Amino acid sequence: MNRFKSILLFYSFLFLCAGCSGTDSHPEKKTIFILVDGISAEVIESVETPNLDSIIAAGSYSRAYVGGEVGGYSESPTVSAVGYNHLLAGVWSNKHNVYDNDIENPNYNYWNIFRLFKNQYPEKKVAIFSSWTDNRTKLIGEKLPETGNFEMDIAVDGLELDSLNYPHEDGYIQKIDDEISKQAAESLANESPDLSWVYLWYPDDTGHNFGETEEYFESIRVADQQIERIRKAVQEREKNYNEDWLMVVTTDHGRSLPDGKGHGGQSERERTTWIAIHADNLNSYFHESKPAMVDIYPTIARHMEIDIPPHIQRELDGVPLTNEISISDASADFNPENQSISLKWKSWENSGNVNIYLTTTNHFNAGEKDSYTQVADVPVSSEEAIIDVRDHSSEFYKVVLEAPNNTLNRWVIVN
């Protein structure tokens, strides 16, 4: 009888320990994204960046793009704050309403990724380590009524406003980036926030001042060393704790020719960016296409196991870069002769159907919900559909394509 009790206690101990720290079969999900300002793809591929290369070796790399659709309703300036907000909100400028670095009237109805995450996981921590305070106060909109008074748990910024400790002389932004990266690494190591953003400013500042010269290339090497601090902190967390980290390093825009000092236009070089990512299960879309800045938002959401509400999901302009997706690259053209919309997309699997929904309103833009009508149900593999809209006469349509593994949307503006 005593032997039986001992065996029972032993197996009870094993059962209870299944939930102990470090033994849980389901590791805790963590994400950090690092946005290094203003490094064109051609340059990052030519400058020595051994620490970024280590992240790529553990994951992958792809050229990417910003700027929305050239000549289309989503065309967005290749400007810094605009690019940051593509990642934060998961949509182009026609929705988030940031068109320059003044950030005068952002549309917070398109929830940033931090707010979305905290809405589902209020007990978890979000953090920002930024060399530019407007990232928190204006883009994220911390403590504003329009964002539901959302607040970051950890915030390290404002150093560019501290002219006493960081006098505005040559190289001061490099010193700020250095301090930001140190504090980010320390916080990751000791506090382990669940979702974090690190912003490094110096390469863009150097690019504006010197163009694509040795001074600019050296600023990228310095940024690579700053990234290394953060990478090592993530490695230590993964090694010593039961944590599963998604790590994304990217930039907000390329640079214009001939000298690389400017940006903001729609040239291929200004639009072309890059993504270095440490992630499991990168999909064929990531490897075989040119992903967009807006794809990072749903990638983070998927890794962090965020259930995106349908009305928000239908507005997102990107697709996840990990695990399966069904469709991408949707287009929609209005045919005035027969009052129809021609839809096309690229399929990434042959099974399942695309449910197509239509609305003639854009109430979401004002913080309300749109009422959609299902107008078609076609195989994913067909890669096209014709939608008769004679009963839905309008000068504006939003079309949503819901497939088994992801959702796309398109606007149709009738001229």
C-alpha cells in the first residue's frame, strides 16, 4: 500500500511539473522587430554586416517593398514615418492617413499591432526603444482617447530631446542609437517584454548628410553592432527560458539616385527595402515573391497567436510570411460596359474556396463597421472571378476575399 502511494505521488509530481517553467511543451511566444532607418537593399547587400548575417543564417532574407501600389489608391510616399506606420498598422497610407513625418492626423481606427496584442493579452508587456519620441506619442498614439488611452508598458525614448546629455552636434544620433540598443538589450534580458520595437535612426541621418559614401556605410556597420546586442539578448532568452522568439529586422525606405541622399518618391530604388527574419516555417510567398512592409503585421499576429477580429482582418493589406497562406496579390478592375468587377489573385494552394464579399461603404475609416454582402464563392485555384454589381451601383466598392488561410481586400474607385 505504501509502495502504491509512492508511485501515485511520483506520477502526480510529474503531471504538476508539466506546467513548470522551462518544461512547458508550449513555449512562450515573443516578438521583437528592429527598424533601421533608410538603408537601401543594394547597400545592405554590399556592406559587411556579420551580425545581421547571423540572423539571416538562422532564418532568411528577402527584398521587400514600401510605397503601396504605384499610381493606385494605396500609393504612399517613401518617407520614414509613413513606412513605420505601414508596419505598425498593417495598412497603406490611404487608410492610416500618415503621408509625411509631421504625422498630423493619423487614423487610429486602424489599430496598431501593440494595441491589438494588448487587447487580447492585457497581462503581457509591450515595449518600445526608440531614437525618435514621435514613434510612441504620435504613431502609436500612446495615452490618446483615439487609441483608447492605450499605454506601453516599457518605453525608452526622448533622448533626442535631451540636449544636455546629447548636445546636437555631429554624431549625436549615433550616441542615442547606441544607448537605445543597450537599454533594449538589457530590458530584453531582464524583463523579457512580449512584443517590442527597436528603432535606430543614425543610418538615415548619415545618408541625408553624406549620401552613399564611406560615412554612410560605416553608420550601417555601427547599426549592425547595435543589432548584435539585441540578438545576443534574444539568444540568451531562447537558450535559458522556454521562449519562442520571432525576430524581424527591416528598413522603412530605400534611397534615390544618383547620390543616395534623398527619398520619398516612387522609383524602384526608393521603394525597394528588405526583411531579415528569424522565424520558423517561412512560407513560399516569402521565398518566391517580394513581400511588403504591411506583411509584417499579420506575421507578428500569427506568431503571437492573436485572434484578429474579422472587421480588422478585412482591412489589413498584408499577408503572413509564415505557415500556410491561400492567396495573395489581388487585383480588382471595374468594367463600366457590363457593370462588373473583375477580380484576380495568385493562389498558393489548390484546395478550398474564396468567399467574396462586397460593400459600398467605408464606415470603418470613421470607427464604425461596414455591412458586407457575399457575392461569390469560387475555388482558390481559379485565381479569378467576375462580380456583377448592377444591383450594387456605386462609385466606391470594398471587396474582401476570404480564403481558408488568409484574407485579402481591394478598393474599387469608379472614375
